[in-house]
Amino acid sequence: MQCLRRGPSGRAVLLLSAALASACTAVRAQEATLLDGPKADEDKLEFSLTAGAIESDNINRTPTDGEHGALSRAGILLDFAQSTRRLKAKVKTDAQYEHYLDGKFDDGVVGGGAADVRADLIPERLSWSVADNFGQVTVDPFGATTPDNRENINYFSTGPDVVFGAGAANSVRLSGRYSNTQYETTPDDSQQYSAMMALLHRLSGASQLSLNVRGDTTNFKDRGNDADYDRYQAYVRYEARIARTLLSADVGYTRLNQQDDNPSGELVRLSATHQLSPSSSLTIAAGTQFTSSGELFRNGQVTQGVSIDTSSVVGRSEPFRSRTGSVSYEFRRNRTGFGTEVLISKETYENVSSLLDRTLTDGSAYFSRKLTPALDMRVFGRFEREKFAETSFKDDEFEYGASLEWRFARTISLRLQYDRFDRNSTDNPTEYTENRASLFLTWSPTGRT
């Protein structure tokens, strides 16, 4: 897709702003929105149509005797943002329709989309927000990811925010939300009603302190009242920008009210982003809280972006204790880009079998280089390890590859890509290796800002 041009100082501001948005949303799983993004990108339209084919040497992803196969895909990439006095909107889409040429699997849509819209009915006093996130998760978390082992997930949320002034430095914000999580096949659809209140005090032009309380009630559509639960949170939030460092911290208490158990404990969401140079930044984040798969899926799309890959979220709607820690580094200058991230999370379910309790380790890195004004190169890799405590099940998944993209016309490009997948598991039938080669043609009309 076409990228916006920015000067050196603009890149530095954008990089720091983007890091702040990512860090803040990473530690606020229930509040993550695309609208927290950097202001430099508030008005833009980047749009692409793509079509191509993929050849695989193990289309079924079996441990032995892999079969060759091919599939075709056609899709859309959209990155839209618009901000006016009364309306702010962002939409991101990366979705493709795939057709298996030999009929190995059913045709379907891969990828997803995320949208956030906020209408200021009374500027700075009353607003209404609507958000929607769509993608895929695995049906069986112990199996390999194939079209037969994935399903669509959709998370929708809407509600008002009301702000009352209480002096030059103080304000009160009241919020309400209705949310629902829907799965394509898993009978875990749920709806949630939330109420929030924040007392905000601006310490200075670069820092703010607030006292926040929140209550949620979650009802399941097909599982009876025994599965329903309530969640409560009370915490202090501190946000500040100190020189080249951005800080955000939530510290407080959280509690679940369930049919047979009422677990409680600390609520912590911390992040620090430091701009190392005009072209690079380092972000460290950590936290612990009660959350759900729908909230985790939405937060992943906001902080890590929308992609055609299946999310690593386990497709269940019951609450669990999430403990996370992450470190990421980003570098962008002229013709060169580099990034790496390591995330470790531990999930402990509160009202279902501990079979789903797991520790997830995820590491990724990429390097990109503009070889000529018309030729881009990218090398990438990713490692993911899952360990399920109750069953001693473990799997390691490696993915790495490289791509070359040639822009032979102002709006048309051709991308050649190689991907290697390697899965090792304590359950031998779910192991596989796969090599893929793909060729895609992309049409990207000129963006506007």
C-alpha cells in the first residue's frame, strides 16, 4: 500500500505517538480502540485490491506423506481514518477469499477487520462510540491451524460517554457499554453490560491522574445462568510524558462474582515507551487482570494490527486471569526498517476445567529494505510456544520467510513470497512442516490525506 511521506521530525513524533498508542492499549484490554492511534494518521485513505495463488507441498498439514496443493485468493486491504469536529472514525481491513483448487477444503474468508467510530453529539460533553472486530480463532487449541480447525469470531461494542467539568483541572467521565462476542460454531456466544466512572485530575500539561471504577455483567446465550458472571474493577491510573519517555500505569483491585466462586486480586497494567532516537523506540509492558477471549482478541487487533493470520486466542468466553509481559523494539529510517517483539502470557481460567490453562511465548522479528525505488525486500520470522499445564501438552511453531515486491507501475505491484512452517508437538499427529510459494498482484490507487 502507498505510504504517507513525512519529514525526519515528523517521523520521530509519529514513531513516539504510535508507540504510546500501542503501549496504552496493551495495558488497557477492556478499553482498547483504534481511535487511540497517533494524530498524524487521523485523516487518510489507503486502499488496495490483491489477487494471486499459493502453492503448498503439504496442503493438509499432516505429519507424514504431505500432499501438494494450490489455492487462489482475492482480497482487500483498507486503512481509513477521518476526524472532524463531531466525528472520528478508523477502519482497518485485511481480508481475502480463498478457493482450494483441488477441493481439499471448503472455500471461505480469511483475515478480518476492525472499526471504531465515535460521534461527539455535544462536543467535549457527550459522545457515542461503536466498535466492531472480526477475525478467526482456532476451534481446537491443541490442533494444527487448518481451514477445518478455525472459526470466525466477532466482537461488537457500543455505548455513550458523558463528561462533566469540575474546575479547570478536574472532570468526571461516566461511560456505559453493551458488548457481545459471537463464534461461528463454538456455543460460547455472550453479551456484556458495562458501567464505568472516572474522576480525572490534570497534574500538568504532560501528566494526569484518575480514579476509576468499573462493573461488568456477562450473560451466555446457550449455557444457562450458571455460567454468567460479574466483574468489578477499582484502580488508580497515572499517565505522563517525561522528556522522551511515555508512562502509563493502572494499579488497583479486581473481583469476579461467579456461581460457585468469587476470586479476587490485584489489577496491574503498566507500560513505558522510550524514544531512543528520532528513528527508534523501545516499549516495555506488563500486567495482570481478569479478562475474556473476546476482549483479548479485540486488544490484539488494536495493538498488533489486523492480518489474515488466525489469532492465537483460545475461543472461549469464560473469564480467566491473564498475566502478561512484553518487550518490543522498532526502527524506521529512510530505506530500512527493523522490528522485534517478545510476549509472554499466562492464562488461568476461573470457572472451567483447568485443561485450558496455558503459558504462551511469542517472539517475532522482521527486516525490510528498499533495494531500489521500485523494489522492496522483506525478511521475517516468528516463534510461538504453547504449554498447557494440566495435560503437559506443548507445541512449538516456527514461521519464517522472505518476499520481494516490485512496483512496475505507479499503482500496480507484484509480490513473490516464500513461507516455511514447522510445528513440533507432544501430540505427534498435529506435527507438520510446510513450504509455501506465492505470487500476488496488487492494485493500490493513490491515497489521500
